[in-house]
Amino acid sequence: MMHETPIPIPHPPVNPFRPGAGQQPIYLAGRTKEQDTFQEMLKQNPVSQNVIVTGLRGVGKTVLLENLKPLAQAARWLWTGNDLSESVSLTEERIARRLVVDLSTLLGPLITMQQSETPPGFTPIIMKTTRALAFDDLWSVYDKTPGLVLDKLQAVFAMVSTLIKDAPIDGIVFAYDEAQNLADHAARKEYPLSLLLDLFSYLQRKPQAKSYMLVLTGLPTLFPKLNEARTYTERMFHVLQLGRLSEADARTAVVEPLSITRSPLRFADSTVTQIVELSGGYPYFIQFIGKEVFDAWIGKIKKGEAPSVPLDEITEKLDQDFFAPRWARATDRQQQFMKVIATLPNAEEEFSVPDIVDASRTFLRNGFTPSHAVQILQALGERGLIYRNRRGAYCFAVPLLAEFINRQPWDPSSLKYGEE
């Protein structure tokens, strides 16, 4: 632990670090290139490419998505969207309802509808009233249109295009988080992912006054799913791949929140370096570790002690809060398999089946066969722990997972090769 001279703190300052899923940081470090790219894409006329924001857990996909919203609004685009939970993405009609709900919520305050009413009695007078656009106005179009779900949605969007044709906007952005939950289900004859792609492909081919753009965020499994559903998605999307921050951006992410909030507490350069190194440059970990260091310092200063960085305690808490719940998803055998992967020098980057097989022969009495390794990799992919990065290459889906695994005790000599 490194100690520094205690400083007087008249009142406990507010902690400027905000760990949490999708929690907006006080200062967004890096990601300038991604925001600039998005602003350029908003200038498309007509729109030919949509946006995918992808990366591991903790790289700030949701945070970036929220920061793209004001950029779109400043460029005269309306913005709507939501999270795509697994329940929403199960059927085509649920996706359709999600789109119509988002449209009606967005346009309701902006568009009025005229309604004719006949008052009670024998008078022939017909009264006309004005009201806001409602969900039922759009869903009734959906219900009355014959054909497939795609036909019905096309009719709804045709009505929307008519309603907004004179509005002082360039178009509407549909932004959906956790889009890796989208999937087609051939066994049930439900194709919600293909439906979404076909709809926006149709809208962007059709000449019209206003444009529609789709922005999806999700884990790295998202883009392969899109390609599997529709091969043309390679041309339909521009991918913004988020990774760890550069060292300079990571240091800024630590220092700027203290400066912006005018905190009386300042981290020494050596402390900033420790936080950056322990976080691996991942935004979530920077926020988590920064918060823990800040709180620990306040506690020590109150006691008149020199502030220090409790590295062991912070690492233990990070293990329990972030890694352990994900680690628990795997069976004992799958955990043993990942322990073998964690011994690889490239475990935090990408690895292959031959890499795993060779390492298993080194560490286990009976190593894995290639076919068994592929089976376990597929099972770990379903649990969100590993994903296929490209043909023949795999990665951990959780950042710094290999480091966590290497902190777990294990005895390779006790492991025997067995079927899953």
C-alpha cells in the first residue's frame, strides 16, 4: 500500500465516481472518435448504413449510447428506443409492438389527431376535437393491414412518414440496447431479428421525406448473429468496436471527475497510476476502483491517518461484486476448462482450440480433445462467458476474467479428463 500525507477535509465531499450498469459518469473519457463517426453518419442522405456499438461488459456501450442521443437531437433527428430483453425479442409481434409503442411515445407530444364525435341527443351536429397521437392510432393500422408482420409494420411506418413529412426534422433514430438478446427461432417459426433487419432495409430503400436509422448496442456476439440472419447486414451496419481506454484517456477518467466536482481530495500521480493499472483501462472498473479508493481515503482522513490505496481489499470486493456471479454460471468442469485457458499468455486477447488443447496437455493428466473443447466453448458461449471473435478464434466475454481466474486456487494434478 502507498501512503500519502493526510489533508484536512472540513466536510465529507461527494464521491464523483459512479460504477453501475449504464450509469452515466461525470466525465466521459475517450470515445471522441466514435461520437465524431456517428455525427458524420447522421449526415447520410439517404441513410445506407446503420450503427452497431459493441464490446465487452464494462466498456461503456450504454453510456456511449446515451451520449449519442443529444448529438442526434442537435442534428435534427428524433430519438427513441429501449432495452431489448429476452422476453421482448422472442416473437415477431413483440418486436412489432415494441416499435409501435416507442413510436407512439415519441410522437404523441408532437402530433395531434382530429376526432369526430356526435353529441348525445337528436342534434345532427358533429363535433371535432383534437387530441394527441396515441398507441391505438398506430396499432389499429397494424391490426387492419393484411399479410405478414412485416407488411403490417410497413403500413404503420407509411402512416408515420405521412404524419412527420412536414416536421422540421431529418428523421428518427431507433436505438436499442442489449440487442444481443435478439435471435431468430426457426423451431417456433419466429424470426424477430430478421424482421427488424428487413424492416429497416425496406425503409432505407424507399424514397421518402424523412429517414430512419437503427442503432444497436450489444456484446460481441451481436454482429455474428446479424450476419447469420441476413448476409446483407455487413453492408447495412457500421460497427463501433469499444475496447479498453488508452492510458492517457484512462488517467483522464480518474482525474477529471475530481476536478469537475471541485473535490478537495486529489489523487497523487502514483495513485492514479495504480487505479489505471488495476482497472486495465476498462471504464466500469475505473469507476468502481475510483469510488472505492475515494471512500477509503475519506475514512482514513477522518481518523487522521495517511490515505492509502487498499489494493487487496478493492480486488477482493471487485471479485465478489463483478466476477463471482458470472463465474458461478459455469459448471465445475467448465470452470476447470477456463482455468486452463487462463494459463495462456494470450488469455486476455484471443485464443484457439489448439491453444487450449496444447495447454491442457501441459497442466492436466489427461488433456482435452479438440471436439470436447469445441463442445465446452459452445456451452460457455450460451452462458455469456466466451464468444467466438472470428473463425477459429475465441475470447472471454468478460474483461479481465483471466486475471480473476488466476486468483482462484486450483490443483491441476487433481483434475482428470472427463466428459461434460
